[in-house]
Amino acid sequence: MIRFEDLLVKHYILFDYDTSGFYSFDRPHHIFKISDSIHYKSLVNNDFSDYVNLITTTDQKEHSLDNFKKLIKEFDINQIKDNKIKICWDERLSKYIVEDGCHRLSLIMFNKLDENGEMSREWFDIKKSNEYE
């Protein structure tokens, strides 16, 4: 099992954003727990302005608010094994860093699709180094 508390996400923040809740800093990225991520907070607050600022200022053409909202409506946890979340172990932090899957993890947490903070290892593609970068 993988626990939410063992997962972290990186945000490259180029806009005015309160980063006081960050877990660590790995220049130029702020590192957050899933529960403190921009993605998750957007879901909780039903306010996607910080998400839009994040993807716009970092020129993430592969992401859009429309695509995120479509994922929210159509998210099916049963398909996660076919579209695994990519993570890698960070020795320095002794945590997994999410390389691909922050949207999905935020939805899993928001919709409480985990088992008391634990998720099946089958949902993850786990690497020992930053092979995704």
C-alpha cells in the first residue's frame, strides 16, 4: 500500500501564491503534500483560479481547466490500473515524488476513494530515480 502521507508533488510557482504550507523547496519547485497541492485545494474550495494561474504561468499546454473539469466529471477509479500514477522515490525526503498523476491523486483524496489514506500499489508505476524527467 502507498499512503498519502508518503506522496509529495512539485509546483513551479511563477505567480503570487501563498507558499507558506510547502513541505520542502527543490529549486525552482515548491514541494507540497497532496492535501496542500493547488490541484486538491482547487477541488476543496471549488475555486480553480490558482490552478489556472499555475498552468498558464508555467505554459503547461497539456493541461487546461476544461480538461480538469472533464476529468472531475468522468473520473473512474476502476481505470487507474490502466493509467497508473507515476512516482519516484526521493532519498533526500524519504518520500515519493509524483511525476504524473497529481490530478488523479487529488481526485482520489477529494472523493475519498482510498482506504484510510492508503492506496493499492497496483495504482502506481514506481521508479527508484527521476526516470520521468
